Amino acid sequence: MSLAPVTLAEAMTEPHLSAPAAGAPSVGPVRTCIVTGEEGAPERMIRFVVGPTGEVVPDLARKLPGRGLWVRAERAVVEQAVAKKSFSKAARAEVSAPADLAERVEQLLLIRVLEDLSRARRAGRAVSGFVKVQQMIGRGRAGLLVVADEADGDGLAKLAASRLPLARLGDAASLGGVFGRDQAVYVVVAHDDRSGQFIQRIEGGAARWRSYRLNGAG
């Protein structure tokens, strides 16, 4: 998968807080989606701000200055926000929302998780390749399986039999880039220890990316 360049502001680290289950009572701050009018926890939304040039910018870190314009974290809803000029209405000013804004958000969500996976690799907590994955599982060190969209058949079935949590994340080229390879279909992350807390961030981020992507208009 080819990823478009992003700005420094867009590439700020995302909090990766776990989103509450749908229908769960709110125990913290809530935000209102500018498209649906739905109220929800910030973790279930995407924050946008209007940049200095008047262009709408995704703020996954929820740290950029300016008034936040919140949209439910689903690709179809972001697409509606662009089509219906919801950003201009919410900002009460004419602002520019790029036609590919929903795609940018999807790519940024994926990049955030791949960056976390890369940190795990550099800390010696993640390996790729079917044999290495099996070896880590056999040694009892594995905590999370991460597989590409291409994962299927006997290979996936054998690894899934370990009953480890499994997260699908991007395609083989995207995962391969993390490990300096052309492709990687199977990855495993070791149990968290003092060298780093990776599993919750990777598993939660992958679920957020996948949920956003699957809730697309197409």
C-alpha cells in the first residue's frame, strides 16, 4: 500500500486510548459529531481543526490549537462531512476540506499503528516471518499476532490455533516496510515487559483503523 506524505502536524503521535463499547455509559468528556449530531467520547471521534490557510486538518493527537471539529470515527461519516460542507457550517466560515480527506485519515490511522509496531521491533519485541513467529509462540513469549490482509489458509489457521489475540493490519507491503522487507504477512509481538508497553497500543490502534475503514460508504 502506498502511503501519501503527511505534514508534521498530522503525524503527531495519537493517544491510542481504547474506545468504549458502543452503548456504554459515558464516564468522561463527550463531543458532538458535526455530521450526525451524535454525542460520544473523544476516542470514538476524529478531531479536525482549521489550519492557518483555511484547510481542514486531521488532528489525531487531539493537541493542535484551535476549535475542534469532531466527526464520528467512520470513513463514511468523514466523507459525508466533506460532501455536505459540514466543516464550513460548524466553523461558521468558508473552509477548505480536501476531497480525499477521508483517505488521508485512514492512512494516518494506519501509520500511527505501524509506527508503534516499528517501536516494538526496535525494542526487540516484534518479529516477522512465519518461522520466527512460530518460534516465539513455542517459547511462550508471544502476546499478539498481527497479520496482513493477505493472510489466509493453513498458515493463518496454524497460528490462530495458538488462541493468541489477532489483529489484521494493512497489507503485506505495509507490514514489510516496518521490518525492512518487501513484504511481511505474519508478525508477532512479545508479551509486554519493562522494555515497553506495546500490545495495547498496537491492538487498540489496529481496531480503530479497521473500524474506520470498514465503515466506509463503499
